[in-house]
Amino acid sequence: DMMNLSGGMAFIALLDRTPALQERLLAGRYPQLNYAYATFILDGFTPGGRRPDLARKHFSVSSGQGHAPSMLRMALMLDYGLGGPVDRNAALAMYEKAAGLGETGSALALARRYEAGDGVAQDWDRAATYYDQVVANVLPGAAAGAIFGEMARGGGFWLDDGPGSALLDKWALAALKEVPKD
């Protein structure tokens, strides 16, 4: 509701204008608040505007506390050099930690990397494991859209003799089991 939204935005504005509150937040006892504030900063929805370097600090704190959504955001910032230098090895490690905690976006990023050999040795078996994790953790329509998008990008992974074909067969069989008998 609008009252909660305006109250939330007022709090974000207060946080943005009060360095002492920011320092307390960076001390690390509130991973979800660090994540929320960093997201507002990164998207530019604060009085101070868009500041990727500050967002990166807050994502770093909350990801260090095991907050999986923050780990995904931090991995993306490391991967693309947003708010600091590019560090693809640290990004890979962060994606792996987050995927291990069930973060679907991280699993998709890893599946793509291992499928293409992007910064890692190409490993279709690992790619298949991560794609399987993605499909297991999202709604069927979202899974179908994600996989269709991956198939449209091309590559041998999804061809009839590639491991993606076996995954498609597995997922189709599982979907059929979910169809009501009536």
C-alpha cells in the first residue's frame, strides 16, 4: 500500500542522508537491510542517486553473511566490474556459493558459463546439473521460458546428442506426471 511504500522510501532517504546509519549498517548485522539499501542505491532510487561503489560495499557485507540474493548481485558486480574492478574468479566463487544456497539466478549463470566454457573449462555435465537446479526451483512457465531462451542462443548442448536433450526428456516426463488424469 502507498503508506508503507512512502514510509519505506522515507527510511531509505534517511539512511542515505545519515552516514552514521550507513556505517552501522555496514557493520553487518542486517543482511536483508544491506541488500535492500544496496538495491535502491544501485537502481538510483536514493537522494544521492546511483552509486555502484557504495552498493557494492553493502552487497559485499550481506553476501559475506550468507545472504544468497546478495551473493548473486555481488557476483554480477564482480563479473562486470560495476562499482569496482572486474574479478571473474571471485565472481565464479560467489555464483557457486549462492547456487549452493539455492539461488536460481546464480545457477543459471553457472550453467551458461559451463555450457559455453566462459572463463571455465567447458563442462556440459556441470552445465546440465546447474540447468536442472534452475528448473527444479522455479515455476514451470518460468522454467520453460528460461530454457527456451537458452535453446534459442544455440550451441551443441541442446542438440539431440547433447546433454541438454536428455534434460529436456527428463523434464518432459516429470511434467507429464504432473498433468491431472481427468
